[in-house]
Amino acid sequence: MKSNWITSVPLSSREESDLDIPGISGIIKRVLLNRGLSAKTDIENFLYPEINQFHSPFLLKGMEEAVARIRKAVENSENIAIFADSDLDGITSLTIINDLLVKLGIKPHIRYPREKEGYGLTVGIIDEFSELKVNLVITVDSGVRDVSEIEYAGKLGIDFIVTDHHEAEDVIPDAVVINPKQGDCSYPFRDLAGVGVAMKLAKGVMFSYLKEMDNLNHMIFKYDHSYYINRISRFHIEPSDKMTLHELTDYIKGLNSENDFAVFCSLTDDDVKKLTEVCTVNNSTFEDIFSNLFKCGDSRGDIFTIAREMGLRDVDCISGISIYSRVFLELQVRSRKSLMGKIDYYTSLAALGTVADIMPLKGENRLIVKHGLSVINKGQGHNGIMSILKNRAATTKSLGWDVAPLLNAPGRLGMTECTVDFFLNSTEENSEELIRELNRLNRQRRSIVTETIERIESETDCFSSNLKNLFYFYDDQIPEGVSGLVANRISDIIHKPVIILSNSCEENLLKGSGRSPDGLGFFNYVEPFSEMFERIGGHSQAFGFTLNSGTVDAVMERIDSSLNDVEIVKTYNIDSIIETSEIDVSLLNEIELLEPYGKDNPEPLFCSRNIQVQSFKRFGAKDNHGKYVLKNGFEVIGWNMADTMESRLNSGKSIDILYHLEKNIFRNYLTIRLNLVDID
Ligand SMILES: [Mn+2]
């Protein structure tokens, strides 16, 4: 297969010196600039994310109404149901909201699409809720498209809170809707997973019970003859105003609401005296608040020390008023151990759902995943998930490749209830047993995939294509939940785009999955025909659809002809071209700051030209892996690449390589390894 290397633009020395970030070399700066991060604060936020960079849940449209409705339901002991999508994003969301409601004293009804029910709400499910005398339904990772079903529920007197992250259609349900993708939602981050939105709702509800919830805090700080005011309400800091003492005095005089709270941050005793004389609302010095919260005698702790102890990163760079505001905000949460514990636990579940749903690991998702992984690794995550991982570290790889497929296996076999049971009922005692069952279903899922592929192989004479550019296959024996996995594997074998169709629960409609090898944005060639499908959605190399069974052949031919003359070219975006002499342990340590890797934040890809190879060796049971030892001692490992590596070396021409850098620890001895990706 052809490949195309796209090189980065080298940094000018000016750009490099503009970005003076301690502890970061030019190589990492180049990687970050290539990935679109250019402002110093963006880079710092990316490299050293802090817990208190989470946005306030109350910035989400609908949050206030949702929180009020849930609290009313709790006060009146109403019947609440949770409706979730049946994938991992949905079920982790379900786990969070269930846990929240149970903590508030309500045992909710749990519902998700069961075998053959397809996606989303149905009138039948609404009728079930009605029979159960449900007053309020909270949807998670779903609901935004179920407009008519929710309208029907409204007539039966059932209220809905919809939490979702799917793109809404023109008409949204008649319900309280929380979705960062709603057109008129001004939330600063759009790409939350369903479970990210569910976690926000849980936080909103928990925060609403704090006694400071309705306070409008006026943080007042003096610097260099001027006074600065930050306002904090609903766990959100608004940018500061600058004032003279005279203006500030008027401002303080003007405060008159019972929710106003003036906080004097490290002002002189003289200033505090003058201001409290004119202040008619609640007020306190920051130092008193701090010592009250922690019941410690020493009230005059250095704010910088406190901030550093809380893990605030850039305490020396940001303004005093920001430090006070951020510490104040953190104190409201951190002084409550059980609240902090719940937030950590929900974040660990959100990390799994976010990785499983393949959300971009940028912005708040990066915070969720980074923090959530650390919670699991500290042993404070979900019992069952920690048992699956046993002694392995939680990383995006272990969650995405080991945990997620295992927990998705039951759903593919129409047995989502096993996964739900795992999440809701795992204890230290029974988690081993639940995992044994998950493993059994996963093996069953694997053998169904293998058998299906073998059957297709024999029936189609080794996947010989019915069309020129595309392989597609349908028969009524393919289980619907595995068509994507089957398409994926066949596409790997034949290096062509593949579509696998199976029966659906709806009459005259087939369901299908399309997959293509890396290097072909298959969906781009299918999307122009989207009106020929009943439903279709997905991304560049993987999509799913339903299609009228009578039109299959015609549609496949149209797609096939649109693929004429399309070449599969694997494109590699090089993060940085470096000399192998620039590689050392400190570079590898810096690279680790870029983790966790995932969608939109891949492991950095390096290129070195004209490498000096000392020796070549094959290894592995089939001698299919290759190893170059470079003249400077580094090892270059090529999995399944021994043939190419050998012929490249024998050709006598200069060798350019693309690779990831990896620390390899063997018998407590650390070596640096170059993991080969491509060779030219
Ligand atoms: Mn989702």
C-alpha cells in the first residue's frame, strides 16, 4: 500500500523563544504547534491540566431547570426512570445517574433498548413507564431525536430530562434538554461524551445542595494601588474588574442582596476596617473562611503554598485575584470529602465512557480522561473495572482495547443486561464471577465473528469481489451486533472497503456496517448518497446504516462507481523530524506529558532521515518481526516488518523511518526503543 508522509513546518527561532515554557524542549513545542496549540496558556493547560479547569455544570443550557426538577422529584419521592443507550457510553452514564439518585434516596427504574429493540425510545417503552407510574424520565446518551415519543409521554403526564450529546435535529423534544451541541447552548466545550453530560448533571445536582450554592461571591484583592474584583457564582469565575478604592467603596455600598458575599483577600487591616464599615451584606476575610473550613488555628497561611498544595500549577504566573478565586472555588468542593469522592468516582466512569465512545481527547475530555485514569490507578474507581485490570495500569489503551470490548460483548449478543448488572451490582466479592461471565460472552462473540468470516470466505471464493472497488455481503444468518467487527476484519484481510449487511427488526429494512482500511475516507464516498438510506451515520472509516432491502444492489453499485480511480493512500502526519542523536530519556519524559492518547491526540510520530544501521536481526516465532540496531545503540523494532526492513537495508540506499518512541524496561534497566511505523 502506498503511503504519504506529511512533514511539519520547522519552528523559526523567534516562534521558539516566544514560547518559553519551563521544562519543555523545542521538539515538544514543535509537536504541540503542529497540533494547533500556539498560545502559551493553551499549551500549559494542555500539558498540565488541573482539576479546577472543569467548567461549571451550570454553564450548560437546561442545567438549572433539570436540577430543580430532580430536587422536586426527590422531595416528593416521585417515581423516576433512567433511559440509557445500550453502549458503554450509555451504560456508564446510567451508572452515574443511578448512583446519584440512590444516594438521594430514590431507587430508579432502569431501561435501555433490549435485544431487537433497536435504538432509542419507543411508544411501547413509554407505556411501560406509564404502567409503572413513572413521573419523571431522565435519558442519558440518547433522547434528543425521540421527539414524538416524548410528546406522547407528555400527554400521559410524564416529564422528561434529556441528556445527550448527539447532534439534534431541527425540532428538539418538549423536555428539559441538556446537550452541549444544542445551537443555543453556550457551554465552552461541545465534544463531551454522553457520559460527560451525565456527569455534569450529577455534579449540578450535588452542588445544588451546598449551602453556598446561591451565593454571589465578590472576591476583592489589592495589587499595586488598584483593587480587583472577581465575581463567582454557580461555580463559575467571571473575569475581574479593576477599581480605585473610591469606586470599590461605592461598589461595596451598593451590594444589598442576601446572596451577596464579600470576600476580602489579603487586604490590610485598615482596608478591611474601612470596607466592612460600609458593607451591609455578609462578608469575611479569605483567611477566616479558610481556617473555618479546615478548622485549623493558623489562619494566615501563605496563599501560594495553599494553592500549590491543591495542585494549582502556574501559581507564580497568574494574578493574585485569580489564585484567590480558584482556591476559593476549590475549597467549596474539596472541604467536603464525600462530595470529592463522588466526583472522583463519577469522573473515572466518565473516562471509560469517553474512551469507549472514541471522543476527541481534547479540552474537557482530556481532563476527564486524565483525571479519571488517575482515580482508577489510585484504586478508587469502579470495583469491577479495577478487577478487570487486575494489576495493570489504567490507560486509554487498556480501557479502549481490553476493558471496552469485554463490556461491549454482551450487547453485541443482545444481552446488555449482563453489562448493566456488572456496573450496578459489582462488589469486591462477586466481581470475579461477573467477569468470568463477561469473558465467556466475549469468547462466544469472538467465535461468532470468526465463524461468520470463514463462512463468508468459503461462500464468496476467498472474498472475490462482486464489485470492482467494494466488497459487500448479505445473508440472513449474520447476527446484527457483529457486522461491524466482521466488516473490519475482512477489510484488514483484503485491503478494500467492505460493507456487511444483516437483518434488522424492522420489516423490509436491512442493517449494515461499512469499514475501510486506513488511508481511505470511505464514508466521504458514501455520504453523497445518504438520501438513498433510511438512516446513516458514522465517521471516515466506520459507519452504520439501515437500508431498504429492495435497493441494496443498486445502492452498492452507486457507491462502487463513486470509488472508481480512488487510491488507498495511508497518510502519516509527522510531528517532528529529528536526528536520532536528539533522543534521550528527558525527551521521553517530556513526551509522557502529552498522554493520554486517543482520538485527535495521537501518540507523537517522529521521522529520522538517513539513519545509520549497525545490524539487522529477525525475531518472533515466524521470524516476521525485525530489529535494527543503530550505530548509536538504539533499537528500532518493526512488528511484522522484517521483510521490508531487510530489503531496504540490502538495497544500500539511505533509510528514512517513521516511528513512535517508547521506554522499554527490562530487568530494571531502562532502554529507549524506536517503534517502527513506516520506512522509506
Ligand atoms: Mn454516546
